[in-house]
Amino acid sequence: MELRQLRYFVTLAEELHFGRAAAREHIVQSALSQQVQRLERELGVRLLNRSTHHVELTPAGAVFLVEARQILDHVGRAAHAARNAVASPRTLRVGIIDAGYDSMPQILRALQQRHPDLTIHQVEAGTPEQYRQLADGRLDIGIGRASHTPADVASELIRLDPLGVLVPDDHPFAMQNGVPVASLADEPLLLGEDAQTPEFNQFVIELCRSAGFSPIVYEGTVESTRAAADLVLQRRCVLCVPSSSRTSNRPGTVWRPLVEPVTHYPWSLLWRSGVPSAHVAAVIDSARQLARRLGWLETAGSISGREPPTVISSGDDSS
């Protein structure tokens, strides 16, 4: 029995789809299927029932999944301990959602001023992937919306980021100081790929529903905020984006804050549960100081001056 077979089985059990599981593991679908079949032959039991359009766990598979996850978790912790024993004490691996968002870059600049000898490696990954990499030791700290945070990941809210909409500079919204959320009902909204930004997509959809409508979702997807801005310029859609995104400064477009209600997107630092390392603690401290200095957690200055700002919780860390 090989560890990769356990990993492939766990991934397939989570996805219940050979194509998606193979994509997550960066292998071809046939190789994934062969390895799972070899695992079943070695165990002498069927772990999965398969049909052309359906995959489901057998009772034996459900029991085996619990143990397989524990084995992989133990191996991940062992690998993390081994890497920590030999890794440079001045290297920090940091997860970021997208290079176009400015919260973590500002935090890291402040950190670098205090620790100029620290080597920082930035890894671009969605929040779900950051959770996985934090758990197995490939990341030291990350950033994202702390929604459905697993038990082995700790979080701290560091920024309430005004949410707005990006439109062409000749769009009717561009003439307004603030755009009521209900005004988005007739606009096709561009969301991120759900595998990359499920927590942001959920936030936007819940915001629209709280205003009494289900959004019209633009069918296309993009892999970067720059490509998203291109679609906005082509008038194919509008884009909900926090003020911290550099996309909001794209020539030919205008960013306008959402109002009625004024809405803030919650950014949290993410790290493995337990006492943080000295370098992770330094990042947290730098973020706290920056948040106090720049007022990242202050929401009193709403656009209307009357209504309270909105942050959709759904498990967000508000400590």
C-alpha cells in the first residue's frame, strides 16, 4: 500500500468525480483509476461503487476513509516536523489569494522593515488550498475569508474591506457615488472560479439574496483580476471587488462602493492551530499594528453616514 494511493482515494472520496479528483492531484484520470483499483485489490474490498455518471463510497470505503485521513494527517505532521528541523530559521512561506490584493503585501512590507534578513516566499492559492497547505506544513501563514475554517487552522480578522463594483467609466453606475446592492439585480456578475474563490463567491451571492434577488451570474470565468477587468471593459459583465484590489485602478473602469447596505469583505490571517512560531507571530503583530494605523477594522465612516455597514458572517472570524 502506497501513500499516494491513500491520497488519491481520499481526494476521490471528497470529490466523488474522477475528473475533478484527477485534476486536484495533477494526474490523468486513467492513472487515478488504476491506483484506486490496485488499492482495492490489495485490501480485498470494494471501496467505491462506480457507474458512468456516478461515484459513491461503499460502507467499507466510508470506514477506510476515516483511517486514511488520519494516516495522511500523521504523515503530514511528520513531514512538517522534519522540514522545520532543517529549514532555514529565516524563511517564511506566505499564502496569498491573488497578487492584485494589497493587504498581505502591505503587511509583508511592514514585516520586512522589522526583519530585513527574513526571506519570504509567496504562494498564490485560494483559501481552501491554503487550508490544506497550512495543515501539511507547506505554508506558514495565509490570508482569506475565514469561512468554514477547519479545526487545525486558527484565524484572526485583520481587515474589513469596503466592497464595491467595477464598471466601465461610461456605465450609469459610474455617475453614482455609491451603488445600491439591489441595483445589481439586472447586471451580469462575474464571479471567480469556484475551486479558487468559493468563499468570495458565496459572500457576493448571499449579499444579493439579502437584498431580495438572486444574481445573474456571467457564465465565463477568468484566472486573474486583470483578465476580469478586461471583461468589464468589454461591457460583458460587472465585477464585485473589494477596495484593496488593484483592479479598482484599471484605466477605463470606475470602482464604486456598494451601499444600501454598505458592505465590507472580511480578511483574516490564517495559520496552523497552536502556538505560532516566532515568524508567524511577527506577521500577526505587524498586521495588528497596520490595522490600527490604517483603520482597517473601522467601519463607522459608511458611505451614507446613516446605515450600519454589513459583513455577512457565515463562519467569519470576528475576534
